[in-house]
Amino acid sequence: MPRVNNRTDVLILQHRREREHPFNTARIVDMALDRCRLMVDHNDALARRLGDITLAPDAALLYPTDEAPLLMELAPELRPSQLVVLDGTWHHTKTLMRDIPRLQQLRQVRLAPPKPGNYRIRREPNDHALSTLEAVIAALAENEPDTLGLSEQLSALMQAFNGMVDQQLQCPKSNWRANQRRTPGAANVPRLLLGDQSDVVVAYGEQQQGDYRSDAPPPPKGEPPRPVYWVAQRMVSGETFEMVIDNDCLHDAYFADRLQLSPSQIGSAVTLDQFRSHWQNFLHPTDTIVVPGPGTAKLLSANQLCDNTCLILKSINAPESPEIESTDPINPTRAAARLANAIAKTIRYGKS
């Protein structure tokens, strides 16, 4: 996935129904951008969460209303340092606007795309509608015309997106164009998870303190999110990995308690470089890393933790297997509980 070193903070609010879409462009944006946060929840929960975080004083909502000024026509001093983007169908975005009062308080900006988007996998409400990825690319290009190298990075991301769209459209038995009834929840389990899972490592990472509290400082501009706690387990052999990575936020008692990290665990913290070395020594060249969601995947890529193939469980659909029980966490931390849940899902998908 191409990396984009953007200066503008991007906050994406994703409707809960959108997270299960197999071609989730907001997730791609979150993985590619250096400064991006993806929040996924029900409308009322998103309203509470958005009310608890600090937005930039000049933050703007990207929203296609005729009353909003065009982003490209704003004077440089009026360009926002933070963009809020809504992800979902047109109906979903209207409900987000309706149910989240803070969105209604933000100034709005809009795009004027010169041509229709290339997201041919889903029908758009009009000829000028763009996917979330296309909208973010266009917005960053207009908001940061002078950022060195940004144009090339955005072009690379757009090329990768177009390639994924073309590849998806070439898949057999595609019924989107004919508007036929779709099979809900059709299985898409990767072959790498089927059968022998001895080369599968399930991992979960906690990242440095974000802005879920109003007094929490944002990470320095231009820096990717840093991991602060990492757990993993190799399927079949059961070999485990656990490491705390030193970060100032670990000394915040509220944050440490949220992660359920003990003082002794925090006292054993290593540097990011030491963690990266230990993690790479734990992995085999043929390993596939399975992670619960895009957050851990972004930590892997943004911090160059390894070059192994990474699979995201949230992008997989498979029938439920009630006989598969959850595994025991390797310790009492929040990360270990989430890792255990991801391991149980990996076992279930392997039996699909």
C-alpha cells in the first residue's frame, strides 16, 4: 500500500454498516495516510466519541452541499488543518449528520470533481459522487497543493485503488452490474487461512495515546502512530510474543489502566527499535500475519515492523461455527483478550 505523508489531519467517521463492506475504501485510506484516524460505531456512540475529542479550531467537514464553499477556492489561510469525512452510503451519511450534533457545528467544504469517480463496484447516487478514498485524495490535493511529494504519493495511491477496482471487477460470478439479488455475507476466506495454519501468526497491537480525552496531546505532526504494547501467538505451535514499547503515554495512569497494563509490565518496556528487532526475530519469512482490524495493520506498515503478508479479519465473511470456543487470553490485558478473540476467529475461518 503506498504511503501518503499528508499534513492535514483526516478524521473519518464510518457508519457501522459500512465496516462489513468487503471493499472498504475508508480502511484503505486509514492504512495509507500518515495522519488519519478512522472511527467506526453506531450513530449515537459516534456522537459521544466525537464529543469527547479535541478537533482543530479550523476543522472542516467535507460534505456535498451547495451552500458550502469549494475547498479549492479557499484562500491559503482559510484552508483547514483538519478534515472530517463521513463514510457510508448517501443515506447513511445523512443519518450521521442528523444524529451527531457536533457535525452540524462544523464549517463545511465541498469538492467539485471534474469527472465521475472510478469506484464502479458500488452504484453511486449521481455522476459526480466519489468513493471515500477518491474524495480524500481530491481533498488533500486541493488543501495541500504545495506539500512536497504529496501529488506523486496521491497518484500512487490512486493507481493502486484503480488496480484493485479492476481486479475486483474481473472476479468471476460478479453480479453487481446486473443488479441481481446478492447472497448476503458470502464467504471470502483467504486460502492462506484454510487447512494448515502452522505459518499463521495472529497479532494485536495497542497504539500510543490518542485523542479520546480532551486533554490528551495529539501525536507530533508527520509521525505515524506508534505501538506501545504488542501481543501475538503462532497458530498450531502456540508460541507467544509479548512486549511493551516505551512511550510517554504509558506513564498516564488512566491510559495504562485502560490497557490493563501493570507497573511491572510498563517497567519492562523496550525502545521501538528493540521491539522491531525482537518481533522480526520471532517471525519466519513464510509467516502470514493475521490482525483483527486495520489499526494493527497500520501499525505494522507505518512503523515498518516487517514485510510479511498481512490479513485483516474484519474484511472476512464466513459462516458462524458455534462449536469453536474462544481461547484463553495469555494475560489479563485488554490486548490479550482481543488477541484471544482473533485467534478463535482464525480457527473458525480455517474450518470454513
